[in-house]
Amino acid sequence: QVQLVESGGDLVQPGGSLRLSCAASGSIFRLFSMGWYRQAPGKQRELVSGISSLGTTNYADSVKGRFTISRDNAKNAVYLQMNSLKPEDTAVYYCNAARGNHDYWGQGTQVTVSS
């Protein structure tokens, strides 16, 4: 069992930055692939960025060059640095941990980009 707790969501102006954090429980965190997803009102949840257990990263086209995912296995944490934020980035952001048939989600953190 893995428990995930996100933090760092906030109201920010367009062009601003935020850093989301996801703290994970469990001693085998390093074996999980981690991801950040988001869901805007009326839309489906979508993958924003992922990082494998080996550190390989991937990004949605809409965030490439603006967002950076990283993980710290010593701290059981994964981060999402978000720069040059746009109003269309407004959503609830969820942390995900996946390994084999195991799939865990956090409760989400709200990011609102508005002037």
C-alpha cells in the first residue's frame, strides 16, 4: 500500500511559477513509476508528466519546456516544477504511483492560473 499526499497548489498569475510536491509512504517508493495528472472542470483527467523508477521522464506536449518533473527517492517524494503558467493549466493536479497491477492516487491539489 502506498499513500500519496500532494501539496503546493495555489492561485498564481499567468506567467508565474509553482512547485508541486508529492510525499509518498512506503519503503519501495523507488520501484514505482510516478506521474502527475490533472483534471480541469468538465474535462477528462490527463497525464501531465511521468518519471520512471530509472528516472526517464516524459511530458504532455502542452507542458514541454515549461514543466519539469523530478524525484527524490531518499525523501520518497516527486516534484513538478511549473513555469510560465497559463490559464489553461488551471486544474486539480493528482500524483500517481504505478507498478505492475498496483496503481495509487493522491487526493489532488488545486492550481488556478488567473489574473
